[in-house]
Amino acid sequence: RAEIAWLLRAAGCPVPTVLSCNYHYAPLHKYALLRPAMRCAWRRCLLSADRLAPISQYCLEQHQTYWKMPASRFSIIPCGVDRAHFHPDRSSGQLWRRKLGVEDRFVLLYVGRLAVQKGTDVLIEAFRRCRTRYSGLALVAVGPPDKFGNAGKSALAEALRGAGAV
């Protein structure tokens, strides 16, 4: 949290701080009256960190534009996977292929939020184009539609289904 970086700096703690940032708006951004004050305060908190670490080039560009900070303040650190915990399990994979109806097909797997920010719209178009060339191709998308905690329908989820994805 950016306010922790600010508190550490204000207290004189010489601890280097790196903030992971995947959401570029200030807290309470949805409240127009609070937006200018929150943006000013949050920018100050962000500037207290030694480095800001967006998870992708897209997030870097969004942060640079919104916060008007130079690229030198940022280092992209992509999300990782714990390979000791997540590893192939052939029997589980076969079970899921049967459940999803894709057992004899080449599968593209997308895991993440279904959002324009994540490029889901680009994925849909790429999948449509690939299917014209590779008829046995399947796309399995796993993730919440648009926002975490939202199990309902979304336009992107419907577009994925419309393109033939599971």
C-alpha cells in the first residue's frame, strides 16, 4: 500500500520500498468530489516509494499517464507462478478435458480477469482468426468477469462464448 511507503519515509525509516501496482486510480476515485484531494495525496504516497512495479507494459503506461511520472520511477515485474505448487497432473487434466468437452482438441488456456485491461477483447479476435485456420482449436477462459467477486455475466464473457470459447 502506498500509504505505508509514505509512513516509512515520514518516520525516517531507511527501508527501500517497492510497490506492486496493478490499479492506477487513486482510492475513492469513483467519488468525483474527493477525486482531486485523493489524487494529490495518493501521488505523494506513490512518490515516497523507491520504485513502482506495475505487472505489465499496459499497467506501466496507465500509471505513467495518470500519475504523470517518468518511466525511471517504474520497473515491470510480471506476475509469476509457483511451479512447486502448480505442476502438470495428467489424470486431472484428462478429467477436466472431458468435463469441458475438449478432450481431442488443442487447447489455448487463458487464466485471468475477463477485462479490456487484460486484453480479453484482443484474445477473442485472435481466437476467431486462429479458428479459421485451425478448426480443432479450443479456447478455455478461466477467471471472473470484469471484477473480482463478480460471478455474473459480462459483455466480454458473452463475446468469448459467442466466439466458441468455453
